[in-house]
Amino acid sequence: MKLPIYPSAVYSFLEFIKRYEKVSDEELGRKILDCGAGGKNPPLGLFNDYGFETYGIDISQKQIDAALQFAEENDMELKITLGDMRELPFEDELFDFVYEYYSMVHLSKSDTKVAISEMSRVLRSGGFLFLGFMSFETWPIHGEEKQSGEFWMEEDGESIVHSFFKDDEILSFLDDFTLYQMEKRTQRYPWRFRELPKEYWLSMFDDSWTSYSSAEWEEMYDQIEEKQKYTHSFFILRKK
């Protein structure tokens, strides 16, 4: 059987839970919710392997079907249903842990605030929340900036928002929580761009969805292998 590859940030959340329980001698519970739980390698599978009672929502039925197929093939019970993190279909304070991984990035900043409020609502007092934000330190940032930090891009023929945050802006979203851990991760993939033909890079340019001029876009090609980076800020928070 081919072993699934889970995001390293999600491993970090699990490791935090295990380490915190050992150090504090506190039982934290085992009911967990993933907001954006679909896909071929659902991270809930990792928590299932460690005895958690797993729940998830996803806005895409196609992604849910992929996750449930994974669960069936691996003899897991992952309770994943159709839902929106901006209006979670669960009662108040139901979960011991709530997390999202690379799902909230596709919300506007106002909807991000709504989603965090909903996650807080379904998380019990003293429960832990794991969140990730795309940082403005990422380069380059593509798309049409319709609102501050909200860049709209074409993906598979659909216009999708990617929201980017400055550090102090993120903290303003987290007043209901006590910060337990913050980690900033920068990933660089020079090999991807080293093999990218210049003609293909130039063909991607469209002044209707980016603030760069065509000359700036062309100049970026010579810099991208050296300067490219994806930067995320990850937070582990405890509900007050």
C-alpha cells in the first residue's frame, strides 16, 4: 500500500498536541474538525491513525468523494460532509481541536474573520485551533488586487481569491485566543523555475489580472529562480 503524504504543518500540530499533553499532564480530548477536509490525501487520516474522532467539512463534493475513497481504501472512518467554514453545521463548543490547512487562503479577508469566528464557536473553551495564513513576504504575488491583500487569479478556468497578510494584521484576527505557537515557513523551489521556458512565462502574462506591466513581467523571469518564495505563517492558539 502506498503511504499517504500529509502536509508537514499538520504533523506539527499533532506533535504539539502530543508534546503538550506529556508536559502538562492534561487530557485534551480527541474530537477534531478539519475545515477544508477533502482531497486524495486528507490530513484527517493522520489524526485517525492516532485515535482521534475525526470530522471534516469541504465546500466541494468532488473533494469529499476523493477523501472518502481514501478512507475506504485505508479502512478509516472519516466523517466528512459538505459544508462551508463560514457557516459550520455544528453545535457550539463541540470540538476539542479545530484546524484548517491551505483552505482559508481562498477566502476574502472579511470572510476569513467570519470563518475564524465560526471555528471559535464550535471549539470548546480551552480547545486548540490551528490556522495558516499566506504572508506578504511571498514573491511574486500574482493576480488582480481587488482589495488590499486580496489577489484574484485564474485557476482551472475559475477566478479564485488568494489573501495575503502582514504579521500585525494577522494578530488583529486572533483576539479571542491565547497564542501558544507561531511559526513562519518559507519554501523555495528554484528547480521548478530553472526548467521553466521563458516563452511559457511570457505567455502567462495578462494585464487584466496582474498589476505588473508586461516589461516588469518579463524582467521577473530573470529574477524568479533566485527570489521566488512561498511564505506561510502558522498559528496554534487556545480558546480563552
